[in-house]
Amino acid sequence: MRGRLIFPFQAELCRQDTQATASLDPDGAGPLESGYDRDFREPVLADDDGDGLGRAVRDEHPPVRLPCQVEAKVFDALQMAASGNTPDSAIELLFHFRNLEQQGLVDQETGQALINPGDRLAGLYDAAGSLVFAVTNPPGLFVREARPLGFGLGRSRPQRNLLLVTLEDRRQAARRFA
């Protein structure tokens, strides 16, 4: 017995395609050769329109919707900075491994969930498929941690059943390309 989710919503996740992102050339003939920053090992930020806000250069797999339980930890909490309000947001989503397995989001060799840090939440939907909450990007809500829970459930064949995913917003900035 693996249990089930209580009052599930549908989370639309956009998983980052790391291989495609690595092969991107975000500035054409400029100094960047990849979609990843060599030092920080994360997608580079590009300022296409000169407004000082960075756009993450990233490629994503097609969106997937998964049943989940939602726990809003912090939502648009006021945090002042010299440039104005930079609100904080963080939510936790609880996924059942049965649903991840059905969608092919568990690695067959390692057993690891294929929801990873850097993946993005696009929105939350109710059971009928109606939009409840759209996540604007930037700042977006990105996976910070994906942690399996509930090991050892079931007497005859112990299994794990839940994946706790913590998502947080990201501050956006850009460096100027010379």
C-alpha cells in the first residue's frame, strides 16, 4: 500500500533541458559559447532589450501536468531593497511516486525522480483542469530541492511514495554585454 494524495491539484512543470541549454549560443557572435555560465554552472542571463532585467537563457522539455498537494510557505512577502520591493515567494509541492512513474519521470536505472533543481512551475490547475494560479516568469518559481519521503511503506514490499519539491522565486538581473 503506497497511499494517495489528499485534495490534489495539477502542477504544470517545465523541466529544464540541460543538453539543449548547454548547446545554445545566447549572444551570437559575442563572447558566450554556451547557455551555461562557466563559473556558476547555471543558465546565463541575457538583457535583450536593455532594461537591466535578465532573461534566463534556457531550453525546456514540453510542460507536464502532475497531481500534487500544495503548501504555500511564503507568497509575495514584502522585502525592501534599495531599488524597491523584491517580494519573496516559496511553495512546496508533494508528488506521489506512482504519478511520476506513470509519466516516465523516474529514472529506470537509478530510481531517482527526474524533477530537478532549476525546473520551473508554470501554473496550478484544479481537478477539472481550470487554471487556479499562473506563475509569472520572471521572477518565476523554480525547484530548489526535490526530496523523496516516505520510505519503507508496505509490509511485503517496502517502497517510497512521496516526493517533496520546494520551489522559490529567483531574483533577476543581467550583466551588460560589452
